[in-house]
Amino acid sequence: MTQQAFVNRREVSWNEFEKMLKGDKKNLAFNAEQFPQRYRELTQDLNSARAFGFDPSIIERLNALVLDGSQVLYSRRFWSPKTFADYVLRTFPRAVRSQWRALAACLLIFYGLGAFFALLCIRHPHMAYQILGESMVTDLEYMYYPGSEHFLRPREVSSDADMFGLYIFNNVSIAFRTFAGGILAGFGSLFILSFNALFLGAATAHIINIGYGETFFPFVIAHGSFELTAIVFSAQAGLLLGYSFFITKGLSRGASVRNAGKTALPIIAGAAIMLVIAAAIEAFWSSRHELPLALRYGAGLRCGCW
């Protein structure tokens, strides 16, 4: 390839790319769909110019365009309300639905094990003590006993704001541990998911056995749909990473994991948003035991239909 033929064939594209860079934001937004493709072509042109040893002025021009283009393409983008809404309403749900098999497996494991251990502990009440431990059983009874001074509040908090912070810390840490466990061939995610199912099933059974269901269910029904579903989504994202590490489909392991991350990261980010919502509901709404039961159950059912 001669230098002149190369310049004649590609210079129009370079000039158009340069116009995109020098134009205003509206012009850049208008050409957003073709910008990445033009950037890749420009990068290839730069590599070709270097490989053939073309004039340094050409290489310098292409290199400057590539650097300017990378700043536009990879610069930090601040989310607008419209972008956030598009993520919540489209990107996140699409990512979840695209991996429905992993989601179905996580739902079956979580709710199947939870229901199994709940029924088992209702039938054999002593098993709740073996699973949860005496200290945890005591804390549960103290929290859901209507006469307790910490009724519907953990012992270590005294205000709604404290509760909000505590719930965010606990819930998000569980979700990210569940997600990170996926790197262990997915078994870490499954283990944490199963452990939480066992714990919640045994705790629910014990609350029912001691007759505190009337305080427990109105408390958990509103935030539970967000919180529990987010934990399942976190396990789903973790399973995707674990699966891609071993089933590479011809790619290197690193490339396979990176490719899975394009789907897994929107899922775990969406799960984090759900957990923040759950923490807000739990701190500022769920503990309002003075509200009518019909209102609290109605709100819970509405949250469950999100």
C-alpha cells in the first residue's frame, strides 16, 4: 500500500471524525451511533500507518485524533434522570431476562430451600434453635415481641436514620458477597444463597411457632419483595461469572469473564438499587406498626407487583 493511496482512501473519514470532535454536544449526540465505529477505523488506520512507516506527520495527526476520540468515548459520563430511568426500566430488566435460566435456578434454590426449612422447623420447633443458635433466637423474639422497648428495631439502633444506614450496610454487603462468590465456579454464590434461604426459613418458622406472626409479616411484607429478589439477582450475576470462567465458548478465560461481566454488572448494579429502596422502606415505613394492617399489607402487595 502506498502512502498517497492510503491518504486518498481514508482522509475523508478522518476529516469527518475531526468535525465530530470539534462540533458541539448536540452534533456529537446526533452522531453517537457511528462514533465508536469511526473510532475503531481510525485506530486501525493509525496502526497501519505505523506498520508501513508512513510520514510522521500523518501518524501524528492520526494519533492526536485517536487520543481526542478516546477522551470522548471513555470520558466519565454523569447520569441524567433520563439515563437513570432508561437503565432501571430497560437495561436492568433486559439483562435479567437475558439470563433467565440462571435466574430460574436461583429462584428455585432460594425459595425452595426457604420453604422446606420453614415447614421443617414449624413441624419440629427445636430445629430452629439448632440452625439459628440461642442468641439469634433471643434477638428475634426480643425484636418482634410487641412489649419490647426495641419493638421492630435492632438493638444497636435508636432512630430511623440509624436503621436506614444499618440496613444498607447489611443488605448490600450480603448482595456483593453473594455476587463475588460466583468467581468460585459459582459455588460461592450458591452457598451464600442457600445459607440465607435456610436462615430465613428457620427464622420465619420460629416467629410463627411463638405466635408473633401478626407483628412479623406486616413488618417484612413491604421491603421483603425488593430485598429478597435483589439477593436472588446477586446470585444470578455471580453464577454468570462462575459459568463463564469454565464455559468459555472458544474465548480465553479472561475474555469470557469480561464478556459475562457486560451482563452481570448491570444486574448487580440493579440489585444494589433495589437494596437501597428496600432499606428505605424498612427504616421509614415497615416499622410504622401504628398504621392499619390493611394499609401495610396493601402497600406490601403493591411493592410485590413492581
